Amino acid sequence: MALKSQLASKLPSFLMPGNVGGYNKITWPFWTVVDFDFGTNPVYGPNTRQSRQFRVSQDGAFLLQAVTRNSFSYDTAGELAALQMKFVDRQSTRQLNDLPVPIQAIGHKSKPAIFPTPYLLMPSALFEIELSSWLPADQVTAGNGRHQFVFFGYRVRVEDFENVLSTVVG
């Protein structure tokens, strides 16, 4: 008897491991870290902008479910910074949010901001995160301007992605 059917007969469905079964039927947890560094005592203003990106490998799609952040100081350069984020899927050119989101709206450390609907990034997709200031004039800040964001979700095999895309596009 196969391991998956043995486990299914003994475990409730919510305890079934995702990494047991056929090659195209497994899922596994995945996270990636994106760092921004504006330096010590940065000046935030209308020209403050940095973008970082990560690429999903060809092993499988990335089902993006949550994001969390960490600022390395509690001051106007770090935790209290006048910064906002924009998420863009460069493969499809979709922007996940219609307006940039203040970084304070993103979950902090162990309390991630969970997306109401997971976002599917196909294999080889490029995902861009842009951090910019919403201040209309330059403001000198104090502290460490380093920010870290962790994107969490699951990697999944997409064996019939044409069928998945046809249900989304029509």
C-alpha cells in the first residue's frame, strides 16, 4: 500500500503532509527575503526610491500567501519611516495593489500580513518590490534605514497550467 493512502486512512485531511505523493502533486513551504538599505540617518523625500526583485525558479510556481517585515531600529528611519510599498509581478505586469501601501500596514516579524487571496507566481516569474517615500519634501531622519521583508507561501507543481490560466483569462 502506498504511503499516501496509508497516511490518508489514519490522519485527518488538515494534517496530511504536502510533500507526499506523485512528483506533480506535492507542495512545500517556501520563503524569500528582500532587503532594502537606505543607510544611517537617511533623508526621505519625493526622490527616495529603491526597488528589489526576486525570481521564482523553474522548479515550481510560488503561491504567495503572506509578507512580513522587520525594521532594524525604532525611529523615523526604521519602524516609523514614511515609506510605502508597491508589488509588481513583472511576468504579467500586474500590480498587486492599486496604490502603494505604507510599510506599517505590513505585518511585523512573527505576525505576517496574510493576503486575502493567495497570488500565484508562475515558474521563472520576476516579482518586484518598490519602496518609496510618500513625503512631498525632504525630511532628515535618525537611525538605521535598513528594512527587511520576507515573502512566504508554498511552492507548487503546475502540471496543467494551461487549464489554470484558461479559467483565469477565459
